[in-house]
Amino acid sequence: QVQLVESGGGVVQTGDSLTLSCAASGFTFSSYTMGWFRQAPGKAREFVAVINWSGDRIYYEDSVKGRFAISRDNAKNTVILQMISLKPEDTAVYYCAADRFPQSKRRIVVPTAVEGFGSWGQGTQVTVSS
């Protein structure tokens, strides 16, 4: 079955950096767009970043542009989220997610909405103290 396992979260101070990793298994990773989402207490889950199956189409939520970088290694079935210049408002549980459909069905569409993703990890907590 599909498994997505996040790691790398922690407690850091404002301005620090963290790198989140997501190890995927149970599906043809290289055929799926992968995304990172986050959910702060009392708020809805929101889009952070997405990378298509080949890695040549990447999109970010406006507040993380220039600070976060998403990448993938299809040989290792891994997607990475590098975060620098962290702010207290980045505090949330971060989730890795796999597209609901493979690239063969999505074609050029790259989803960014929660509803576009069908498999989710358990999440990793990122806390940024001021």
C-alpha cells in the first residue's frame, strides 16, 4: 500500500533552517506529482509547494517563495522541502502528499489544492520560536 513517511521536523528559532524529507513507497513514485502542505492549530490545511513527476514544474505558496525549495529524487523515491529564514508563522504540522492521479492522467495539470492529492503522510511538526 502507499506509504509516505515525513521526517526532519523540529523546534528552531526565527531565521533558522530545516530540511524535511518524505520517503515514499507502494506506488510508482516517478509517475506522480508530489506536494507539501501544512496545517497550523485551528486552521485549514494549506498548500506549501508542489513538484511535478519530472521535477521541471514547481510552484510555491506566495509566503514561502524565496525561502522554501522543493526537490525530488526519483531514484530514491524521496521528496525534500528545504526551508530557510523560518518565521513563527511557519509553525505547523507539515504533510507530504502524492497526487491523486499519475502523470498519464493529469498530463500537464499540476494540482495545488488539497483535494488533488489522494495519499498523505502522518505529518511532522515544525515549530519556529520568536
